[in-house]
Amino acid sequence: MSENRPAAVIILAAGEGTRLKSKTPKVLHPIGGRSLVSHAIHAARGTSPEHLVVVVRHKRELVAPHVAEVDPAALIADQDEVKGTGRAVECGLQVLPPDLTGTVLVTYGDVPLLETTTLREMTAAHEASGNAVTVITSVLEDPSGYGRVVRDTDGQVLRIVEQKDAQRARDEGGEDAGALDIKEINSGIYAFDAQVLRDCLSRVGTDNAQGEKYLTDVLGLARAAGRPVRAHVVEDRWQSEGVNDRTQLADLGRILNERLVRRWMLEGVTVVDPATTWIDADVTIGRDTVIRPGTQLLGATTIGEDAVIGPDTTLTSVEVGDGASVVRTQAELAVIGPKATVGPFSYLRPGTELGAGGKIGGFVETKNAVIGEGAKVPHLTYAGDATIKEGANIGAGTIFANYDGVDKHHTTIGRHSFVGSDTVLIAPVNVADGAYVAAGSALTGDVEPGQIAVSRARQRNVDGWVARKRAGTKTAAAAEAAAAEAAASGATSAGDGTEATGTDEAGARHTHSQDEGSQA
């Protein structure tokens, strides 16, 4: 076994967490993009243990599959009806080899700020000192609610007195009557000699204020056997802080985020306003990227170098290339290529891929859309189930009508093709390379290379409609005044050559276009 590598880590995750008042098990509540137990597993796995065990009980049907998803190599142990941390660890030992030797670490599924470095340091100190037990402790100004660490004259840990037992000793007068005045508290995180742990747990009873099998009783039994028990004091008390209610969940989430944001700033990322920036634990960001206020980088998002993200942007498991700009955008499971631009007010749904130098502009929604290098979807467009190839340009107000009420269909726009504004592309449809679609078209068929597709009704201007159908309105009055002014100026002379007009059989006048496809 390599230096400072524990034989096993046992994570206790069997509790109900009643103070959270939640249908979700406590250890499955998330902060920083991971569940509480996932944070614990990542910290433990970083020590490279020979075995990693998670002890479960409450809502096992939810917790155990989640553990398997986070760490498929983790062993699952089930706690039985006997209560207490001592019994939980005993159940964890039952899934480990009976002849296991070395160091066993015990930690918890609700201490998300605990770091691998701390566990390694504790393991090193434990083994270097030849301890039977090493416990992580902290010194708090207000230790209320925590077990107190009682030391002997040599500074070794004599025992740990739980809050309720310390209170009872003060009330009844016992050897631990002064324990409530001690400010050094037990974190509940330990390193044990495996054989000592097994032997002592077999002799721990439940004669205490809560009727539970305390893990802390192992310390006294080890001391009685003449084995050394020492503390490993950690100044960062938040590493051993657990979650019991929603306020603590929020507090630890905020502190975790502050640490993650600071970490990325120290790595060369500019975060304009750390107070309004949220970064999940699995996010990666390249140097010289700028994160503007109101930005959330969530899930497995990866940002390249020299990018600008935000303000007011939420990216969830999104890949952003070097030099890209993403402004006031919500995106999930999307890819944004190098030097591409997105936003403002864009919505990139799963399956969106924007190529290098491409553009998704204001008030654009995309879904399952592959947009090629240099292609542009500048504004006011829905592009769903689409392939938009290199250099194509999609005009404002275009709709990729991908759903017929039963099935989704695909639309392809070819290289360097142009789709005019206010067009509906009724899938399935294919616009070939180098083709045009005229503005205002409703396209139902394919377009071949070099063609322009025009699919719109001829304009008809019906004389006198407002006077007949909207008489007495402000619109009618405005039309009457304008007609009188035009008549007075002679602007309506039939021979001025401004337009060719005719009258159909219904008496409606219409304007003829010289070339129906002359404007896209």
C-alpha cells in the first residue's frame, strides 16, 4: 500500500435528515452541482483507498443507485435497526475483508467542504504517530451542539463527550461536568487502525442519553488498552461542517461557491462580480476568460480561453470555445465554437452546435440544430431539428416548423445559402448549397442549387375598404384626409408611371410585381 493511502474509507450516509423537511434524502440535496454525498465520495476517492464504502439506510432505493452512478466501484453497506454512528461503521466493516489491516477513514455524506488534502494529511499524521485513533477537531467560539474533546495532561484525546451527555453531567454532577465549557469540538471524521476499530466496536454498548451505539466510545476503549489517541486540528472549520437544515445547506453552498470562484480567479479568470457569479464544482474555465455579473456556470460546462460570458447568462453542461462571446443567454447541453457569438436573449436547447465564427443572435431559440462554421441565425428565429451549413444566413423571423403534431422532421440549409426574413420552412425540406428562399415564403418543397424559391400570395390592394368596413373610426378619418391631400396635390394622376394597376372582376385593384422573385 502506498504512503498515506488508507486501506478503506467508510462514508456514513444512512441518516434521514428530518430537519430538512424534505422528501429527498439529505445526502442527495445538491450544492455546487453535486449532491452532498457526491462531494463526500469525491473527497474520499481522492485518497486512493483500497476500498470505499457508503453506508445507507433511509430511502436506500434512491441513495444506493445514486452512489453507484457517482462511483461504480463504491461498496454499499446497509445499516440495520440498531442506531448510532458506531453501528453504522460496524455495518460498513461487514462488507470489507475480515482480515483488513491498515488505516480506515470514517467520514460523512453531509460534509461537502471536506477536502482530499485534509484526509491525506490526517492519514499521514495518524500513521506517522502510530495512533490507534486520530480525530479531526476544530476550535469554535460557540461549540453548542457538538461533542467536546476532553484531553489529558499530555494533550492526547482522553474521550469525546456528546452535547446531551455533557449537559446531563453538568446537571447531575459528574467527571464531565465542565465539558460544556470546552471549545474544541469533534468533527466526527476519524482515522482508525482497522483491527482496533473492529475489536472496540464489538464491545461498545448503548448506555447513553440517546440509547445509541456511539463511535466516540471507541476512543475510550482504545485508551484503556494503552493505545494512543490524538487529535488532528483543522483551522478551516467549514471542512467538517455538516448539513442539518436548509439554512445550513444554503450557507455551505455559498461558501463552496466563494471558494470555487476564488480558485478560478487565481487560475487567471476575470470574474467581474464574484457575488453574483455561481460556478459548479465540475466546471472548467480557460485563462483570460471574462465572466460578467449575473452568470451561472453549471454542470459540466467547459469554457475555453479568451471567452466573454455574460452578463445574465446561465450555461448548463455547455462547451464554449476559445474567444467566443455569450451574452444574456440560457443554454443547456450545447456546443459553442471558437470565436462564435451568442445573444443577447438567446435560448440554446440540448443538441445545439454552433460552429467556429458562427452567430446565434437576439431572441433566437435553437434545439437539435447544427449550425456550421460562419453561419448566422441573427435574430427572432426558431431553429429546431435543423442543419444549417457553412456560411448560410437565416433572415429575421424565420421559423423551422419541425413538428407536424405527431412526429419531428428535419430541415437542411446548404452552404452559403440565404433564407429571407419572415420565412416558414415546413419540414422535411432541403435547401441546397448556394440557393435562396424569398422573404415571406412558406416553403414546403426542396430547393436546388442556384435556385430562388418563392412561395407567397400576390399582393392585392382593395380600394375603399376602410371607408366601407371601418367608417367612423380614426383610421377612416386619417385615410379620408390623406386622400383629400393627395387629390389636391395631383399625386394620384393615372399617367405618372409610378405603378401599373388593374381591376379584377370583384372590383378590387391590385399591384403587379414586375418580377415575383426580384427581392428575397
